[in-house]
Amino acid sequence: MSTQSLVSGEISLADQSPVHRVATYVQEHLTRYVHELTDLCAIDSGTMNKPGVDEVALYLAGRMRGLDMDVTIFENEKWGNDVYGVLQGTGKGIIVLLGHMDTVYPLGTAAARPVRVEEDIIYGPGTIDMKGCILSAIYAIEALQSIHYHDYAEIRFLCVSDEEISDRHSKDTIQQVCTGCHAALVLEAARENGDLVSARKGGAWYKLRAHGHAAHAGVEPEKGSNAILELSHQIVQIQRLNGWREGLTINTGRIQGGIAANVVPDYAEACIDVRFARTEDRVALEQHWQELLQNTLVPNVRVELEIDPDGRDPMECTPENLDVARRAQEIAHELGFEVHHAPTGGISDANYASGFGYPALDGLGPVGGLDHSPNEYMEKDSIAPRAALLAGLIASIGSTGH
């Protein structure tokens, strides 16, 4: 589909196609974009820092209102507030944009590592994960308005405050915002090679606990039941199931137990991360895992498995997801570059949107990488074309309603 077919007749295409106009607009306003990004990244907004996240939410609410969006701030007592903007149009399609304002960095990081620009690279905490991606979406909408494009039924723009943790309060909000939409466009960064994300593994988290009996390790060790030894045995059993189903990965990421070297430990626990390509693989693993728990090594040690309720279903590459990805490829071709789409083992709010049954595409932010590290970065030259690509998808889905 030509990008020219995505827009109404009121826009003259004599000089440039609409997506090229968006790219030109963002490129012309890139200095302002970088200034705004610098201001946003100067705010510490780690998930646990409610005042910082709230400050980012207020800033984005103001920007959304400046785009004539109807804005709601969902206030949360414990976590940061969430911000939601709705823009009404004249077309057929409902598009959801999903982003998150929280970062992983502790208080003081913003001052210690302020945004800096070195040639084409913008460094700073939150530049690509994902304040710069949210800002790119704002500029895409702003650019569409500059060419008087309104051929969509609604743009729903939700920015949540809890994406970087497993204790999610926003899941129900995401579901409500996605209700009835024709596609969810998720604003995580493009992969480092520029790929979009058309599929994500699901994720589930577990605590494996072992309860034994304490005793003096030197005087009467035979009266103890070593919980750490049993836990180690159980960990080895479950780790052997890596690759048991295609795409299944299991990682024991943290263990703790015992109080001293001369005490037979009566308690130990492990935190385990599981990623899976299909929900039925997780179900099968849990059933098999329960069987393995019966195979104990240390007498009189009881083991139990706790499942974190915030597990996420996979974002599978459904035909509907694939259709959105192919549209993105056509729009990128119109803009003069190529994009590919690929699966990833990481999870995002695209897992929720896809799990709720709506077409989804992720990786629609600018190109960057090294998230969660001191070297987090964004490629400056990718900002304008990626904003134009996002605008083209909004136009495509908005004008057709599918």
C-alpha cells in the first residue's frame, strides 16, 4: 500500500508525501526535541521514586494538552501516577500508543549522568528506555497536526509508571485503554540493528522455597535437615529443563538461605525466571515441575513453589501482528529505508496488549541500546525517520479501521 493512499484528499501530495512531511517537521524541530529530552532525563524517575515519576507525568500531560488531547491523570498512592491522553479525529481506526515513564535508575543518577550529545549519539539515563521514545511519539502527533491530518477515530496515548517492575498496578488500565482498538503500537526502542519487534516471549517468575531443620553443624549435624542442599538439588533439576520446549529458558537469578556456616540451614529460597514462546509451554513446565518437586534428596525437607501472579503471556506473531509489521515495512520503504521485524526474549507492555487479543507491534521508538546501563544511548539520526514511521502507521490504521 502506498503511503499516499493513507491520507485524505485535503492534503496536497504535490511536493512530499505525508510521512515525508512528518520526517521533515521532526528534523526541523530536532534541536527542541533534544532540549526537551534533556529536561525529561534530568528528572530521576526510577519506579520507586513517586515524586520523580509524577513530575514526568505532569510534563507529559501538559504536552498532550498542547496537542488538544483530553488528558486524565490516574493518581496512585504508592506508585507514580499514570497519564492518559485521547485525541479525537474524523476517521475510522482507534490506535493505542503505549509507553512507560519509569526507569531503573536510583535517585541521583540524573545529576550524575546528565544527557550529553556526542556526534550522532545521545547518552543519558532514560534516553531510549523510554523518555526519548515517548517524546518521539509526541512529535509524530504534533507533525500530523501541522499538516492538518485527522483521519483516525481516536489516538489513545497511555504512559504508565510501573513497567520496570513485576508489581504492576496498570494492567487493568492497559486493558481498558486497549478495549476496541484496532492496533496497539508500543513505543519501546527499535532493536540496535533497527528491527521492529513482532513477537515477544512470555515471562513468569517463581520462588522456590525449602524448609528443613536447624542443628549445630559440628556437634550434632545428623539432627538437622539441610534446606540449602535440597534447594540446590531442586535447582539443578529445573535448570536441566532449559530448552525442554523450543524457546524455553530457565534462569535461577537469586538464592539465599542459612544464618551461619556452623548451622545446618533450616530455610532457603531461590528466585527463578522462566521465558517461553507459547503459553502451553509454561503450563506444561509447571505441571512437570510439580512432579520434580516430589523427587527430593534430603530427608525431612519440605519444598514449595510460589508463582508470581504477574506472569505475562507471550506476544505471538499472529497474522494480525504480522499485518501491522508489513505495513510498517511498506511505510519505511516509502521513507527510503528498510526495516525488518524479529522476535525477542524480553517482555514489555506489548505482551499485555497482545494477550488481550489486539494486534500489536513493538520497537516503534528511535534506534538505541544498552538500556539499564551507564552507556544507555539513542541514535539522533533515527529520531525523525522513526517518528515518521510511527505517524505513517497511525495514518494507515486510522484511515482504514483495520
